[in-house]
Amino acid sequence: MNKNMKYAGTDKMSDLICENYNLLLVMSRFGLSLGFGDKTVEQVCEQQGVHTGTFLAVVNFMDDECCVADDFRKELSIEALMDYLKRAHTYFLDFKLQAIRNKLVQAFECPEGEMAALVLKFYDAYVGEVEVHMGYENQVVFQYVERLLHGEMPQEYNIGVFSKRHNQIETKLTEFKNILVKYNPVKANSNLLNDVLFDIYACEKDLSSHCRVEDYMFVPLIMELEKKIQENARG
């Protein structure tokens, strides 16, 4: 691995979390569970069946979020990275976005009021966009990659199509956040509304990081796989 990478396989997993608690989300999306004592990153990954190189590449990228060096991609497993992205989709769609909506309803003292109804309508429309976006990735992009991994080279699609249409889904969440800040409903619990705003800020950052992993780690890796299959086909 790149010597300039902040985290290494010999580091204690607990030290990573203590230094950057946001990495808890990365851990859960790799299927890693807590309770690892003083074990190293490498030990925890091996014991829990997680590809160590991919985990380290992602946590280092999430910590720095700059360009992805070639050394990163050499350590990546496409299967492990794709599983990580699928778990992230499940987190957003089945847990986080619904949890934010539940808090919104609780914050409005009159959820049936006009302003509250408009806010919830805007939010539900946003969630619908996220569902379409991530549904496309789950049903089209990931299935395409599965075919590549089996040595097929579908002619009707390539990862460049995904890259060109990969809109940043966190943009509308930013708009929604600004609506709550600028047009705070009068009949709302301020503490609960502030709490949900903290969640929205965190979710906005999380979605942005998720998209960057797709753009700067996943897409280049699939482009390399496409190139390799094409070269093998030409002999």
C-alpha cells in the first residue's frame, strides 16, 4: 500500500474509530461489527471475512477525499467495493432517510399544517429521486459489473454511460436544508428541528462522500476491467 496512506493494516481498529468516528459508517457498510478489542485492522478484516485492501483504501479515501492514487486501485477488490456500495444504498433507503422523515414529523407540532405539508412533500420528492438513482445503480450498473466479472462484455452498455449521468443526489438535500433554515415553521419544536437539521447536514456530507467513492474509486476500477476484457477478446 501507499506509504503516505494515513491508516495501515497494522493499526488498531479501535484507534481508527477513536480518531475519526465517521469511519463507523464505513465499518458497518463492510459488514464489520464492533467488539474487536485491541485487534489490528488486518486481524479484524480477516476474522470477519472483509477484504483488507479494499477496506483500507476506502477509509483512507474517506479521511482525505483527494485524488485516488494508483496504489489504491491495486489493492481494491471489485466485489468487495460493490458490496460496500450496495450496503450504503440499503442504509440510505431503508434507514437514514426514513429516520430523518420521522424526526421531521415529530418536530412539527401540527404535521397537517400547510407549511409542514409542503416541507414533507418536498422531502418525499427528494427521497423519490434518491430511490430512482440508487435503484438504477442496483439494477443496471451493478448487474452490468457482475457480467463483466464473469468475463462477458455487453455491447449495449459501458460504465461511461453511468459516469456521464451520475448526478449529485445530495444537491436537492442542500436545497431542502436551506428551506428549513430560511423558512422555519412557526409551529415547530425548535430542539427537534435543530436535531433533524444536524442529521440532514451529516446525511448531505455522507451522500457526497458516497458519490465520490463511486466516481473516483468504483468507475475507474470498472473502466480498467472493461479494458482488460476487450484486450483479452482481441487476443
